[in-house]
Amino acid sequence: MPQDIRFMVLGQMRAYRGEAQLAVGSPQQQAMMVTLLLRRGRAVSVHEVIDAVWGQQSPETALATVRTYAWRWRKALEQDRAAPRVLVSVGDGYRLTLPPQNLDAHLAEDLAAKALRTGEDVSPEESSRLLLQALDLWRGEPLANIPGPFAEQQRSRLRELRLALLEERYELDLRLGRHALAIPDLNAFTAEHPLRERPYGLLMRALYTAGRQADSLGVFARLRQLLADELGVDPGPELRALHQQILSSDPALTAAIRPSTVLRAPERPTAEAAEQAWDGDQGGDPEDPAGRLAREFGATLTPAQLPMDTADFSGRTDALAELSQALTRTGNGSLPVAAVAGMGGVGKTALALRVAHRVKADFPDGQIYADLRGSEQEPTDPGLVLTSFLTALGLTAERIPESLEDRSRLYRSMLDSRRVLVLLDSARDAAQVRPLLPGSASCAVLITSRSRLFGLPTAVQVDLDVFDPDEALTLLGRIAGPDRAAADPAAALDLVTSCGRLPLAVRIVATRLATRPSWTVQTLSDRLADERRRLAELRIGDLAVDAVFELGYQQLTPDQASAFRLIAAVGGPDTGVPAAAAVLGMDESDAEDLLESLVDAAMLESSLPGRYRYHDLLRAFARQRAGEVGRRESLEALERLLDFLLATAAGAFQQVIPGDPVGNALGPKRTAGLPLRDLRTARSWVAIELEGALAVVLMAAQTAQAGDPAAAGRLRKAADLLIALSPFAQQVRYEQLVPVAQATAEAAEAVGDHRSVGRARFICGTVALQSTRLADAETQARMAADAARTVGDLVILRQALNDLGLVSQFQRRYQDALRHYAESVTLAREIGHRSGELVTLVNASLARVRCGRAAEAVPECEALLPTLQAMGDTRGVAYTLYVLGLAEHELGHHDKAVARYTQCLELCDAAGIRDRAAHAWYRLAETLRVTGRATEAVDYAELSLVRCEEIGAERDQAHALVVLGRALADLGRVEAAQLRLRQAHAVFARLGLPDAADVALLLDGLAPADVAGPSAERIGSR
């Protein structure tokens, strides 16, 4: 019953049914529930839930994830199906049916609302008791560790509510004469929340009433000093008025006063009170030290050295605001120093100049500038910069000291108490900058550099990244003309994307367009499409992207330069330390030090701890340099990386299919690879390294086509790497594999390597099968089987035969399917491939279900389950439970079918098997529909539909649409049902599946009064 369910969110989330504690799931699952709990029974759309949990950064899988969380919550909350629903579907969203008092946050709010009716129907004593009751509900940080913008907003609200309730409680303590007892709590409260003014007023009153007038006045003095130091303001008028009341021993302070009038100021404070409230030291030294120094040395100039601002400056709104605020902030007694770091060409100087011109009015004593040339071989000497600065400040040459230290001291003296902005552009390191920093807090310093300058007293550090797309397009339009970009928005976006959205590169292409009126945006975009020529196209006049990169490259040590070239030449879009160590042929510790040094030099980026990536243009530059050095260096690095990836991927393969002999048929392997301790670790590694691994396979295939004599060995490793990655269906998008596997197969055919041909063609067939391109899948699987027979590659032959069985099964050629499965099982037993044997046996059972022999399938699957469970083959167990569910459904054992599907889903949920869960959801929906539970069937079918769309399973998406259409028809929603069935028919027809004809028959017979005829039942069960 909903009344039995209680939630607690004023601390870590907890949920109870009676006295039994319930599992609340992951932090994001909790965030979904919080979104519903704190709406007091209001319906929340699924898109509101997504925004609440993820905000603007929601993943593509968000919709399916929310549906999954809803399914999990229903399992936890609704054990009794006969009881009223706790989590109700409303439209595309959800609503909770819990009473408000079953959530501690709502209970606290209701108690507080009642307590604050003091003087109406609640006494002060009762109000105090109610407030204590409400406050006792807090068990720590509200919504602790729950992510998402909604939770953060509510966390702030609930924090503020607790503080407000505490203040009300202290107020009531004073009204009830508990002054002495309130003082310790108020002391602690003001120490913990030093900028909340009301508790200070309560503490001042409590101390005064307790006979401690001096202490009460001391509280005000401390607060005034604190506010002046932290915020540069005085206490508010209420506290100032209370201060005067205490000074004058106002009798009203000891009277009972309602909370709303406690700190009310007198309407007309006396002149004497105003003087006392504002007393302070208004004096000062009339002699300006900087003025004395200037008079002594004859310095009278006000320098204005800032270079011209960029007229077409674009974007950087947040960085502009942050830097401007940092440079103009006063009152904290320290020199404001702001720094901008980033790779060459990212627009550091342009940003710094825009900021400097924006704030220069705040520095009436001048602005001085120096280009420190930190990215060049010989950076500017700080002694020379100081000479320039002192001269600009009005000093004659003979007055300038010889030593760097003396110049720096004189420079600081001349700037003391003056408002001067110092812009130091392109700094090399902190040692170059340190002598150039003023000593006076009245000045400000803005620094740009390629890398962060550690060891400086920096108040704000902006790490400047490339433009976002809108900023890049804005700059393109401002230089090339808005009409040029607007004429072809897609080409304009492609153009700035080819530039890596690097501001310098965007400026160059925009300028080239501006100087060539006959060119379209597409013309220039096409010229940049070839990565090998891209850097050559990014030049105009004295602007050149590769020239900027060359400055950084020339500063690298030989080891750094080699690493910079090699990782770009053979690595993927981003690289981890272990893979980089393999490429460089060194241990991981040394490799990480080298990569970090490249990050410090702004030649690499560290996207995550232990992960490194190039900007697209820097990667092209590095590959260009690798080609100039020589091919042998890159090929040796490619060999080392292939060895590492294959060894690690083979270990991952063994984790996902333990005991599979395919794992032993990968290689030989020359390195140990990374140790992957469990399936989760293996999946994580594949997800991270996949894109780079596929790039390496493609590179190996390309070198083979180029006639490299060592190509055969690399091809074998590349083909094996594809096999090792193939079981990771949730990480590997099959469309990613298609061009790579095809290129590998063609390269292997060119060099006569039948083993690699069979393996690559097998991958091509698997890709086609998963995409339900059945004709192509059959062709590729037969080619794979022929090549595997030629060289006796039985592990691949067995799998190719299994795939041929699946193709036949989808085409309803069930006897052909059973024949292929039988040969595959015989081979599996011959090579000891136990897990492969079991899966193919389950496939054969499914074929029997499809051809009307479900009674044979049930005992077969039940006999297989214990063995699969003992082997730890979670995916095989889930598949077998799924087939059992289908068989029980066909036999009319619907309760058994629901039980099997539920077992399957629970296992998939725990193990993260998304594809099988998608299938089980729509099969469960069909069984529920047949048993009259059409509303639930719609929920599960929609959940399945979203998941099938996400994983790209078109055939299963069509089956889910059929189930959804039939469930909608059962509910009398005929038009919606027809729409879903037409969508299913279109998919089946496009895929060339015989199911299209069945759905056509169902549509023909669909009418409001007859929506569940025999043909419909037959189709839904497939």
C-alpha cells in the first residue's frame, strides 16, 4: 500500500516499506525519484525528469535509462500486484501516489508552517516544540550525493529552510525568556554562518538581556569588521538600529516582541545615533609615496601601451567577465593577478587585449605592455622588460639600476599606490614573470602563456579552449561576411569543424574567403577535407597555423618531439598511458612523465587523468612531422601498439566469454597486455580504447595494401584484434566495424592470407547479420566459412556456420537453420568450444519454437541452464531464459513465461546486457497483453522501443512496434495502433523479412471491435 512506503531525503536517501528498508539504487536512480518526491504528487513528464537528472548534458540513452529506473522502482515499491500502484504512468511521465507526510522533507515543511502560525492558534511553546520536531528530521546534508540540477536546487532550498527554522527557533527561545540557553547555540551558529545578519541580532539581544551589554556591543563590532573585510559593506539598517537601542539601553529590548518586528529600525534615528553608527577612522596619510618617488626621479608620464583591440573579436563571454571582475576587484589587500593559458592559436592575446581595453578606465595611472616571446627559442629577458617599463613610467636611462633585482625594486616602488594595469603577453614560465609583478594591490596584472604558470599568486586562471561552434561561426561571418556563411550553414559548420574551431584557423579561412569573392564556403570546405593538405590551406599572408605550431615544436626535447610524432602517427583520437608506453617502448611511469611534459608545453591535452589527446590540427601537424622523419619509426611503433592491443583485447575476450577456445586462437602475442580482473574492467577498457584500436587495425590494413613486406604479420594481428573486440556488442557500434573489417578482408585477399580473410569476412558477416542485411550476411558468412575450411581454422568455421543458421532462421528456413546449427555444434565439440556449443544449442531451441516445436525447446533449455550458470556465462543464461519465456508463451503457460522474462530482465539489469533486455521487454509486454494487462504492456513495449532504437536493432524495433500496436488496439486506441503497425510494416519490408506480410494481414483485419484475431496472435508471438 502507498501508505506503507516512506522516503527520507534530509540526509542520505532512504526508503522503507513498514520497518523494512528498501534498496534505492544508483545516485541517478535516486535523482529520478527525488524529482517525483518533491513535486507533492504532481505528474512529471519524462523530459522534465531527464532535465532534472542530467540538465543540458543528457546522454543519448537518457530516455531508456529513465524507463529502466522506473521499472526498478516499481519492482522495489510494488511487490503486491493487487495493491494500488505507487508509481503511476501519466502521459509520457510519472506520478507518485504517496501521502505528503510519507516524505520527511514535506513533513518538515508542514510542521514549520504550523509552527509559524504563532499567535493565531498556536502558542509560542507549541511553536517551539513543532520547530524542534521539524529540525530533528534532518540527518545531515539533504539529498546527499544525489546528482543533477534539480537535486542541487532542492539541496540549496532545504539547506536554507533548515537555517531559517533554526533562526525562528532561536527567536522563540528569546520570546520565552531562554536567553542564557540560546547564547551558546547562537555563538556556534554565527561562527558557522558568518555572513547571515539576523543571528547576530538575536545573539546581541540575548547577551544584552542576560546583562552582558559590552559583549553584545562586541558582537556588532566584530560583524562590522567582518563585513568590511569580506564584502566592503556595513551591517544593514536593522542591525545598526539594534546597535543604537543597546547603546541607549532601550527598554523595548526586554519586552515580548513578535519575530517579524525584532530587528525593525526606528523610523528616525537621532543624529547622535547616526554618528555613533558610522564612527570610524577617516584619516589618512596626505603624502603619496608614489608621488614622492615620481617627483624625486622626474617621472610624470602616464603610459598607455596597450596594442590595438581586435575589431572583430568574437565569443569568450564568460572568460571576459571572469577576467574583468578579477582585475578590478579591490579591498582584499593582495595584488590581482589573472592568467590565460592555452595552445598556440587559441586566441589568448586577443582575449587579453579585449579584457585590458575593457577595464583600462579602472587604471587611470596607465597601462603597460610587454611581449615576453615565451614561445620562441629566446624569450625576452625580464631585465630588458623592466628597462622598458621604467622608461615608460618616466624614468631617464641614467636613473635605471644595473641589476635585475634593483630594477624590480624600483619598479615596485614607482607603482606603489598607483592604479596601473600590467599586461604580460606570451610568458615562458614563472621565473620570467616574477620580477615584473608590482608590489601594490592597487595595480593589476594580466598574463598569457601556453601552459599554466605555477608558483605565481594567481587569483584567476582561465584555461582557454577552442571556440564552441556558435563562436566559430560568428567570427567566420564577421570576417567573410554574414551572407557568405548564411548561404550554406552546413558547409560553414563543416569548414569551422575542419579548422578544429581553433580561432587562428577560423580567422585564416574567413580571411581567405573575404579575399576570394568567387569562392563559396563549400569550395574552401572541400579544400580542407583532405587532412594531408589541411595545414597547407591554413595560411594567408603572415598568418599560418603550422608556423604557430612550429614554435612550440622547436622547444621540445628530442624525447618529447619523438613522442609527439609517434603517438599521433599510430594512436587514436585519444591515448591512455599504457598504450602510449607501448608505442614509445618504455615503462608506463616514464611514458606518463613524457606525456605530462607535452601537456605542460601545450602540445597535448589531458582530457581525463591518464588520458591524452591532440587538437585535430596539432595531430595533423604531428603526423606531418612523423612523415618527414621516416616511415620505419612509425611502423615499429605500430607493431608495438598492435601487440599491446591484441594481448589486452584477448584478455578482455576471455572475460566476456570465459573458456572460449577462440581466445587461445588469437595471436601469437608478444606482450602480456594489461591485466583485466573482471568483466566490468574488460568492458571499460574496450569502451575507452575501441576507437583507437579500430584506427590501428585500419592502419595495418593500409600498410599491407602499400606492399610492406612485414604486412602479413600485422594483418594477422589486426584480424585477430577485430575478433577479440567482436563480443563487446554494447561498446562496439557495428557500423564502426564495417569499413575496418572490409579493408582488412580486402588487404588479406591481396596478399593471399586466407586465415585473415576468413576472420575479417566473419566480422563483416556478423555486422551484416546484426544490421539485418540478410543477403550480405549470408554471402560474407559463406566466404568466411570457405576461407576457414581452406586453412583449417575451425573456431571461425564453427561461428560462421552458426551465423548461417541465424540467417536461415530469420528467413524462416528452419530446417536449413537446424542443419547449420548441427554442424556448428559438432565442430564446437571437436575443438572443445563448450560455451559456443551451448549458445548454438539455444539457437536451435529457438528455431524449434519458431517452427511450432516449443514443447521440445522447453526441456532442452532447462537442461542447458545449470551448465551455463556453472560456467558463469551470464549472457548465455539470459538468452536461455529468454527462449524459455518464448516457449512457455507459445505453449500458453503465460505465468511461467512472465516469470522467465522477469528472471531474464533482472539478470540483464544486473549485468548491463542492454540488447537482450530490449528483447525481453517487448516479449514480456506481449505476454502481459495476452493476459489482459494491456496498460502495463504499453509501458514495457515503449521501454523496449526506446532501447531498440538506441542500440540500432531495427528488426527488434519492428517487433516492439507490433506488440505496442496490438496493446494500443486492446485499449481501444485504434488510430495509434494502426500508426505503430504501419511503422513496423515499413521496417520489416525495408529489411526484406517475411514478417512484413504478417503485419499487413494484421492491419487489414484491424477494427475497433476485432483487434485480437488469430492472425494477430500468431504475429505477436514471433
